[in-house]
Amino acid sequence: LLYEGRNLSGRAYVINNEVMPNLDGAGFNDRASSLRVEGGYWLFCSDINFHGECLTFGPGDYPTLPRSLNNRISSGRRIHEQYPYSQHPNWPGER
């Protein structure tokens, strides 16, 4: 959930898709000042198609966003359902 105001206030936008390469079509480009992640780990970026400044957010409330993303989120996607670094990496060719 993305919120226009700080402290999870104002108009909210629910991300129903796993991938949102451009929030402009949803009318929420560069509008989020806070967010809530209800499940999984999400990457949000300042530019469309996951470019620019990008940060990962896990489950929880984020009543304020870092300056690099405050009113600047233009794309987002779920990157993993669970914390992706809790297991030994499975590198290609490793046995």
C-alpha cells in the first residue's frame, strides 16, 4: 500500500500486481510519502522500469520514506515472498 501522506495517511494505492513498472498509469507516480508492506519483500524505485534510486522494503509500516524516494516512487515489484538471504545461496554450478 502506498500513501500520499506521511504516517500512512491520505489517499492510498493498493498494488495488486507483482510488478508495477510505471505508476503513472495508476495516477500514483511520484506521490507516495509513506507505505505499508503486508507481505513479501518489495523493491521500489524512483524511475520507471526499476531504474534510478531503488530500495528494498520488507513487511511492516514505513510512516516516512527516505529523501531519495519521498514523493519519487515511479515503479515497484515484489522481489521475494520471504527474506531472500536467510539461506545459503544456490550459485550456478555449485554442488
